[in-house]
Amino acid sequence: LPKIVDHDMRRRELSQAAVRLIARDGLDAATTRALASESGWTTGVLKHYFVGKDDLLRHALLELEAVNRERLAVAEGEEATGYDALRAAIVAILRDEPAHAKVWIAFLSRAATDPAIGREMRRGSRAWQRRWAELVRRGQADRSIRSDVDADEVAIELWALLSGLRIAALFNPSLTRRAGLGAITLLERIRSVDAMAP
Amino acid sequence: LPKIVDHDMRRRELSQAAVRLIARDGLDAATTRALASESGWTTGVLKHYFVGKDDLLRHALLELEAVNRERLAVAEGEEATGYDALRAAIVAILRDEPAHAKVWIAFLSRAATDPAIGREMRRGSRAWQRRWAELVRRGQADRSIRSDVDADEVAIELWALLSGLRIAALFNPSLTRRAGLGAITLLERIRSVDAMAP
């Protein structure tokens, strides 16, 4: 039988290897050569997937985003209401590995001096805020979230709070247990009064 | 008359020059030589203030912290209640220059690979959480903040939210106007019901 290669799947596996590499050794160390060593593929094979180091970094960043987007999609599929889906997605994202938070911070820092990474970070932050706002609107439509909150404002606050909580957890591990707290009190604030009835 | 030099004052001026340098050129560029060029002092004079590059970076980080600590002290001195002081301090900190947020993110990233910076970041984040908690307790003592909120939990949420909002403002400048929002809704949540009466 001919061997069928799922190129998208392999690119994601390689992107995941790039994320591990960056978490361990930092962005500067993430070269095609280092990725070859990490992934077990030759630099010749890697060239089919990434056009140089910048493209490799971009795909590592897209991979971080994809992991959380999948968590959100799972929550949306499994939970009955917008409120429950929002809560499940937040809990899943806050349980993320600390290594991912480190990689994300490295990209935040890089964005200040690398315009291509800066563009990706802006696009990513806007895409997330749109997704959170959609989920809040779904909750407003099914009456699990208060109709008098502004979905876009909640989305911005949620994005900021999740970002800050992941940073706080890195520097203050004893707070990790409490890390969901701010997000949960935010949730309580937007929860519909009807939904709180038994 | 003999010339009196206020060494602490000069060290702060030099630390401020280091912050400007880092904001413009990044952490790697912040050498004693570059600081000499930025500040107009010789490297010989700078050696009296900083023991090498690591010490220079540490003082730049302490300077960022000092600026916000002074804002908090001003708010505490000027405002009549703990709630008003908390609100004034938050507003002042959120109006901070975007350049400071960039420098802070550079240090966040550096903390992953530089143990000395990591220790300073942990110490700094804990010191801030203690200061916010003290201010919340002051508000609870003067009855401007609800007695049934946990001061330490509010402090953690506030630290995370301010961190995230400063990041959000960097990547989404159109949101800057709304950037105080999350902090303000958090404030509304902890405000004493008594204090809301006219």
C-alpha cells in the first residue's frame, strides 16, 4: 500500500515539537537544526513544512492558539448553555501546562522588536476576544448570561484576566490553586439571575 | 561650597535612563556602555552605581516598581477612603506609558531563563499583592469596601487583571480607552453597599 502522509497532521506534530523546544531553551534556540534534533526529522524534510526560522516560530505560536481553540470547541460542543461552555473553556485553559505560558510570554516579549510576531499577536488577541464575545452572546441568547452585560467588554476583561492569571501562576505557584478565582468571580457577575434559581 | 551628590537620586536617574534604553532597544542592548551613552555619564562613574549588567537590569526593574509604588502612596495620602485610594491607584497605574509595559514584558520573558530576574519578579509580584491586600483591608476597616470579600483573593485578581490589561492595551490599542474597565467592574463588585448610598 502506498504510504499516505497527512501533511497538516505532521506540521502540527512538528509545531508541537517546536513549542517544547522553545519552552526548554527559549526562542533564540528554536532553529530548524535544533528542531530536526528534537523531532527526529532531517532539516531537508523540515524545509517542506517551514520556510526558515521565522515561519517555524509563527507555527509554534499558531499551535498554542490551536490547542486552546480546541478546548473552547470541546466546551461548546459538550455544554448545554453558553454560561456552562464559557466556564468549562476557562477551567480547561487555566489548567494548561505552565510551559505554554512561558512560550506565550516569550512571544509577547519578541513582539516588541519583531513586526511579524507583533502582527500575529495582535491578530491572535483580537480573534480570541471575538470568540469569547460570541460565547457570551450565545449565553445571552439561551438566557444563561445576563442580557445587560456588554459581550465585547466581558470578552476583553476575560482575555486580560486569563493572561494575567497565567502570568501570576508562573511567579507565584502557591497561587495556582486560586488561579481560577478571578475568572470564576467574573463568571458569577455575568451569570443570569434566572440561571441561579435552583 | 563642596558639591553634595545625592547618590540615591542619581542612581534613580540612571535607572530611569536604563528603562528608556530597554524600552527602545531591548534587554540585550542594556549594557553599561550603552547606558553611558544614554545618560551622558562615563562608564567609570556608572561603576559606582551598578556592579555590571545584571545589577543594572535589576535596578531598571526596581525603578518600574518604584514608580507604581509612588502612585499608590500618592493615592493613599490623597484619598479619604480605602476604596477611593484603590480606585485612584488603579487609574494612575493604567495610565502608565506603554513603554513601561514593554519593559515589564521583557523582564517577564527573561525571568524564564535568568534565575536572579526570576527571583526579583516573584518578590515583586508578592510585594504588590500584599500592598493591594493592605489597601483592601483599609477599605474594609473604614467600611468603604465590603467586609465579606477576601482581601488576599481580591489582591491576586487585581494584580492579574492589571497585568493582563496592560498587555491587552499593547496589542489592541483601540481597547486602551476601555482598559480600565475590568478593574472598574472589579471595584464595583467589592464596593460597600453603604458607600453606594448617596
